[in-house]
Amino acid sequence: MSKRRRKAVVAMSGGVDSSVAAALLVDAGYDVTGIMLKLWRGEEINHDSGCCNVGAAEDARRVADVLGIPFYVHNYAQRFADTVIRNFHADYLAGRTPNPCVRCNQWIKFGTLLERARALGADVLATGHYAQVRHRGIVRYTVGQRRGLGISLGAPVFVTALDAAGNTLTVGPRSALACRAATIAEVSFTDAPPPGRMPILVQYRAHGDVFPAHLTPSGKGEVRVDFDAPAEAVAPGQSAAFYSVDYPDELLGGGVIASTD
């Protein structure tokens, strides 16, 4: 039995951002459906620079045809008139300066789009709105970093993982920095390599603390280090030094952290 393709609904406006969002999802293997909410009455009412007009629907349909995906327009003109337009008129008559686009997002667009996506059995709902660059380049970050992230989530967050190939970084609470084990590559020892599992002290920051751990040779110039208690912000690429438990100033060997658990 073939595995079901994940389904995505894309809110298509006919513009570049949502068209690219749809194309990226198609390339990623999703079963994509494009939808648009019709907010105008009759033929085109809003001018050419407005959103959700007849011309935009035609543009979105052409993009959907090129991508080979279904595209549907759902009529919400009456709800738009009864809520957003009515509020817009009332606010102006009361001497206020309304923002109908914000009210439309609040009262119609996002809730309705989610309803439509669920009705179509979608796994994800995507738009091209508010796309931003999620950082300033992988080279500017390191695991454990808190400052300079450029985000505010209401609580301190730290870089917990970096994916250079995917150009993504993962952030989370301090507890997410906990590391139970690490694989150390390019290992060398000051004496003969240990024949089996042995207790050691590990230091992976030049001026950081040492951590009690157990070292297990795994072959191919690598060892596994299991920390006795979770260590924090252990990052691939760092150097790890091994010291004797009985004589903490005695260097046993070291290597480069290849991966972490």
C-alpha cells in the first residue's frame, strides 16, 4: 500500500509570495490545493491595486494551472459586507480611522481559511504573507547562544541545534540544551586507548567546567561519551578533552565532537 501524500492548502492571492509558496509545496511532494476567498460583489468592485479582486483570481488560477493543482474560489462577499464593510462605515461616521484589512484578517480570512483547509482534509495551511528571513546566516550562531537572536517569545530562548544543509536553526528553552551523550571523532590518547568503558572527566569549553562521564570506544577512531548528568550546550565541532577521575589534572586524550544525543 502506497503512503498517503501529505496535503497542503495554500491561500493564493495571485501575487508572487503565495504563488512561490504553492510551488515550493509542490516541489516538496505535497498534494496541493489553492483557494481564494471572494470578498467582492458581482464583478470587480475594488480597484486594481486592491487585494482579492477579479484580476487577482484570474492570476491565481493561471498559476494553479501551471503548477497542475486544483484551485477554488469561495464566496464570502456577504459576510465581508456585513462585518468588515459595516464596521468600516461605522468607524468613519464615529470619527475614527479604521483598518479594514486588519478586521478582515481577524473576522474572516484566517479563521475561514483554516475552516476550508480542515474541510479539505489538509495537513497544513500555507500563505505567502509575512514571509521573513527566520535568521542572519548560520555562521552567526552557535548552540547555547541566547543574545542576538532577534526574536521575542516572552521567555528566554537559546539556540539548541543548527542545520547548515537546511539553513535552519532551532531555538528552545534552556532545558532543551541538555545533552546526555556525544560521539567524539578524531580521537587520540596520551597513552594506550582504553580497552573498554571507563570513567572520565570531560571538558568541552576552553574555560568551562569538567563533567563526570563514561567513555566507551566505538572503533574507527571514535568514542562515545555518556555524561553522568546532562551537560549543557554541547555542540558538534567543539573540542573535547578527557581527564582522569583520580588525577583531574592528568590529560588522557581528546577529540572533536561529531554528534550529540
